[in-house]
Amino acid sequence: MKRSLFGKLDAGAINVGIALTALRTNLMRSILTTLGVMIGVFAVTLAMAVGSGAQVSVMESINALGSNMAIVFPQPDAQGGRSSFDRGRLTMRDARAIQRSIPGVSAIAPQLRASVQLVSAGRRASTTAIGATSGFASVASIGAEAGRFISEADVRSGARVAVLGPTVAQKLFGTADPVGEGFRIDRVPFTVIGVLESKGSSFGNDNDDTIVVPITTARTRFKNSLPGPDDLHVLYVGFEEGTDLEEAKRDMTRLLRERYNVARQDVQPFTIRTTAEFIEQSSQVTAIFQSVLVAIASISLLVGGIGIMNIMLVSVTERTREIGLRMALGARRRDIRSQFLVEAAILCVIGGAIGIVLAIAAARAFSTYADFPAQVGISVAIGAIIFSAVIGIVFGGYPALRASRLSPIEALRSE
């Protein structure tokens, strides 16, 4: 058994040596042959890295909103059906009713939103202003890195104060400490009381490019963007740990339908989504997105495999006399077959290795310059190398079989 094992190892080493010699002899053709596999592996690996990065980015974006909560939007929940409302509905009275009546609610964070222009000492910035209550900090898991967050006293008095996101603070005040400084929103003076903790960017959106002001101030100052005197743009509802979000969603839906007298067959004028639903839906979308990318990229890998087959067929034709000579010296058909299979596999592995290196470089460029978390994992790289070898064996199978079936006498007669 030991002799048999060593014999197989020696035969494998001989096949590898012959394959490397043949590749060096036709170096330019070998390089051009690996291009197809290299591009295919590069495309597939990068597609997987981008898909994984998209999933990470979406998860970060959801985590930036907060965890264990539900979001209520003043938008119809479904298309079609009969509705007695000309638009979506959501008010502060609804928010207070949810806080009083729904079990497990820990805090509510009603919001108003408006696009605003900020001015400070000649510097300008366009951003989104969020009118919120002090409960927004606990519901959305956000706080002030410097200074303080808005308080209930600020909300009750309608104070003209604001907490800036790090991006806005950088635009208006550079590296200086903005706490206590003043700026204007549409010619109305505001005072900076804090800077928000950085949430970073996710999926192309800068979560730090925002400001938070008391909701009462927003309702007074941003009247043009409000649908009604008591209406809200969105409502965040935080729940205690262990609360069943699906049951809480059903309770909120039932409560709001009763408040608006929505019949069973009518379209409800609001939409409720939980963080669990966001995560599930985002995972499904990114999985489909990644599958489509990989499927498209795999076409180039298939083309590369076909190129390997064509070149190996040409190689068999050119080396017919060599094959006949090896057979005449005692080489068996399986030895000839193994020789060409090893040669095809080495070609594909070399092309795959180069493709992986290029994919890693491209993924790092995405992460560095596009702020997109694309990364090629070790398992993906190893899998790509193995898959490259399989491509070589599969597409090199027919040329290897054809070479092994040559007649030694006919092969020696070839010129």
C-alpha cells in the first residue's frame, strides 16, 4: 500500500512538472488562457463581497434606527380597497393613546421632519431637521457625545435649541467646539446644545447629516412642511425587552383602526413596521441582489471555462506526437488523461488566484473610497480557488479524454 501511495505521489508530481513545463513553453498563450478564468473569478468574488457588504450596510442602517421598536408612518398600508381618507393619518393624540393603551411600551418618539438651510458665520449647510421629544434618545439608542440632548423642558418651552449631527457640526464649525455657539435656520437664531454620537454611513446615507430640535419648536418654525396642526411625519415606539413585537403591532393596529373607525374592508390610513420586519425584508432583498450579481458574474466564468477547453484541444492537437511517444514508453491512458487534467486545473487555479487578488484590491477600494463595507472573506477566497480547479477539471475533461484515446501508432506518425 505504501508503494502504491508513493507511486501515486510520484505520478502526480511528474504530471505537475510536465504541466508547468508546457505552460512555460507557451507562456503568452497560457497568460491569455487564464484571463477568462481570472475575470470570471474576479467578477464572482467581487459580486459576493458587494452582496455581503450590502447586507452589512442595511443591518447597520437598521441598527442606527434603534432596536426592539416599531415605526408608525402616516401612509396607507395597502393599495386598492375602499378608503374614506384622502391621505394618511397620524397625530400626537394617536401617539399618546398608544403610550397609554399598548402593553410593553417603554417610550414614544413622535417626529416632524423638514429640509432646512443652516447658516453660521458665513458657512452654510443643507440638512434634515428632526423635531423630536426627549424620548427619541432612548427609543433610537442615540445620545449626545458632547453637550446634552434636548430635554422635556426644551420641548415644553419651545426652546430654539438644537443638537447637531457630527457631519453638520463639521460643516458649520469645522474643528471648533460648537456647543454654545449660535446659527440660523431661515433667519431664525438657534443655539447648539450638543453634538450627537456618530452613527456613521450606511448604504450611501450619512446618518450624521442631521439636526434634532424640540418638536414644539419644529411645529412652530416649520409650518410649511406640516400637513396639519397636530399631525406627525413618523412615530417611533420603543418597547421593553422581551416584548412580542408582532403582538404589539396587532394591538397598535387594532387601536388605530378603532380611533379612525376603519371598517374591515377599508384600507387603513397608517402603516406599522417593526425592526424585526425590516431585518427580515432587508435580508431577503440583499440575498436576491447577491444571487443576481453572482449569476451575472458566473457567465464570464463559464466563458473562461469554454476558453480553457478550446486551448486544451489545440494543445492536444499540437502535442499529438509527444502523447504517442509517452504511450510508446509505457504511459497508460489514465496517465495521459491525468496530465492534461492537471494542466487545465493549474491554468484555472493561477487565473483564479489572480482574480481573487484583484477582487480583494477592488473590495478594499470600495471600503476606502466609497465607504462601503465590501470585504472578501477567507472562506470565499478558498472556495474560489477550489472552484477554479473544478472548472479546470470539468472543462479540461473532454480534451484530456480525447488525448488519452489517441492511438500510439497514429500519434507517432503525426507531424
